[in-house]
Amino acid sequence: MTELTEQRNGKLLTGVVKRCCSTQTIKVVVRFLKSHPKYRKTLKLLATFTVHDAGNIAKEGDTVVIRACKPHSKTKTWELETVLA
């Protein structure tokens, strides 16, 4: 469901914009698949990230690629890479 790759610029995640909080800030939901170590059941997990959107280009419902970066604030340690749809 989610591609987690590591490049020279940091980790990349693909997710969906949940809401546009304020100027230059969006919340992105990323879905993960994880296997339970003992029972081997596949679990569907959600993680919400606060993302820096410098150009205010992402809208609610868009699929976006986010990249790890140095902290912009207390909770914003990700920034918008590209908007896919």
C-alpha cells in the first residue's frame, strides 16, 4: 500500500491529504501493512503526519509524496515533495 524508499534527500512516503490546517501546513494519512511477529496476521495501520506545504498547492483528498526533512516546527518534520492526483 505504501512505498517507503530512502534516497539521498531522506525517506519518501505516499499518502492522502486529510485536511488543510492553516497556511503552509497539511495533515497527511499514510497507510502501512505490518505483520504480527507471533501470529503472522497482517495488520492495517494508519499514521498521520504534519507536513510543510510551502506553496499551498495540496488540497483535501489529493495523493501526495512527502519527504523527511529538518524540523520546521515542533511537529512538522516532513515536507511536500509532489502532488500525484
